[in-house]
Amino acid sequence: MKRKFVSILLGMTMLMGSLVGCSSAPAGTSSNTNDTQTEQSSSTQTEDTAQEETPAPATETEDEPITIGFSQVGAESDWRVANTESMKGTLTQENGFNLIFADAQQKQENQIKAVRDFISQEVDVIVIAPVTETGWETVLGEAKDAEIPVIIVDRMIDVSDDSLYTCWVGSDFYQEGLDAVTWLTGYMDSLGKGSDALNVAVLQGTIGSSAEIGRTKGVRDGLAKHSNYQIVLEQTGEFTQAKGQEVMESFLKSGERIDILIAQNDNMAFGAIDALKAVGKKPAEDVVIVSFDAVKAAFESMIAGEMNVSVECNPLHGPRVAELAKAIMKGETVEKIQYVDEGVYPADTAAQILPERAY
């Protein structure tokens, strides 16, 4: 690892400085018997002359790849797959990195084990896409003690000491929730239904994750400004299509009228769409579908007339993480919070935007 190499290099430099004479051979070149005799015969030189002939230490560490240990949540959605592909496609040997990847399969205990493995392997930087916000104090304290910088991506963490991580890269989930409501209320106004009593069902993501916390609060705060909107059903679909369909089926059996569905990611929306179609309802017409992530499949769903809008959550974190890792390894100070750029994409723009989508 880089820290070990620097220590060894420093020790070698100090040892070289303690010798009476210095070899004029380049650093790293082994000396034979004749070289040793030459060094001994030159011991009568003055100290100034000897210093002038000492070559500068090699800076081989600048050429060494940066080893990054990345603990990913899993592969629960199209968004997550795109996020993983962005990291793997950027943190390559060609770009100056060694990537050690660990899939947590949606379990925090797997992530904590992976982080401890990264520490034991003395990686240069640890990157975590956390399953949930809490429960990180101890293991991040271990990373801090090992002097390994930590970059958090996507979901945020909740720790009492924010020096336990170097920086965070991701989305403003609260703003995403507000943006979704702003679009929704404007859309309902355009349909002439803006003053109607409207029932809203919400498919939440993994409870306790940053995306769920931020989007839930943003949606609630946004809807609170409009007294005619009421959340009548709310349950987690765990960010998966299968669970989203299962929960939507239970919503439909509840007997509550549902005018609007807000699904906190596209995959849950796809499951909900299947559930609506199975009971003869037309998604995007009988029930307005608001979703998050804006993956390619969401644009295809909008073009097919089955989804009304998707609020972007940009998964392409690889380039930003690479840039930050290089800056950190150079000893540069980086900003603690790094938001990615995002937009809101309604159905009437889907056909135009889809060819431009990278995920």
C-alpha cells in the first residue's frame, strides 16, 4: 500500500544520508564491489561536494495506482446497477486505480465486514454507498484510526462526528421530493383538478435510507401546502419491483380511492403499474404515477403512456469519486458535501430525452 511504501522510502533515504559517501548511480540501481570502492575513495570530498552529487529521491509513489475499496448496497434497482457500472467503468487501472468491489446484498452487516476487510488490506480510500444512515460510528472510527479517508456516495450517514468521513457525493433527496410535488400540483392544475380532493398513495423506499427519509419529508412538506391533497396509504416497497407490486396490490385491496401514486423509485413504480393493469386500471390515466430516478426504462414507460413523470436521481458518481480520490491523495482539501446535477422529466419530454440518456 502507498503508506507502507512511503515509510520504506523514507527509511531508505535516511539510511543513505548516514553513509560517509554517496553513489552517483541513479536511485534504485544496485552497487557492485567497484562502486563500493569508489564510494570509499571519495570520502575525502567536502560535505558540500558530496551533497551536490547526491541524486534526488525517486517519486515513484506518484505513479502508483490508488487502491479503492467500494462497498455497494447491492443491485436492487436499475439505478443501483447504473451506479455500480459508473464506478467500475471509471475506477479502472487505465485511469490510475485499483478497485476492490464488495456487494452488500442490501445488508448493513455485510458492508461493515467489507469496510473492515478494506482496512486490513490497507486500501488508500474507502467508498461506501450505505444501506441505512445509522450504525456507522464504530467501523468508521476504525477507518479513521487507520488514517484511511472515507467517501460516502448516494445515501447519507448519520454520525455524531462528521470527521469520520471525508466527504459525501450524491443527490439532494429532500429537494427531489419538493420537485415532485411542484410538478404534480402544476400538472393537476393543468387538468382542471387542482382544487379537487385528491388521495395520494406513497410507495416508500428502504426505511431509514437517505433517499427514503429525504423524499418522504420533501413530499410531505410539499403536499402540506395544499390542503386538498391527502396521503391515505404509505408503505415501504424496499426499492424493488417485486415488493412494489406486492404493496400496490395491497393498496388496491384496501378499498381506498387512489388518485395519485408516488413511488420513491422507478422499479417500484414498474411493479405498481403491473398491479394496476392486473385489475383493469389504466396507469397514468386512472392513477397519476409520479416516480424517482429517471432511468431509461422510466422514459420507455412514459412513452408507452404508463407513467406521468420521473424525478432524476443521477447515479453516475464514478467521475466525481475519481476526481475526489485523486485530490485527497494529493493532500488537498475537498468540500464536505458534493451534490450532483438533476432534473425533472415529464412524459411529454420522454421521446425527445430518451436517446440522450446514459442510464
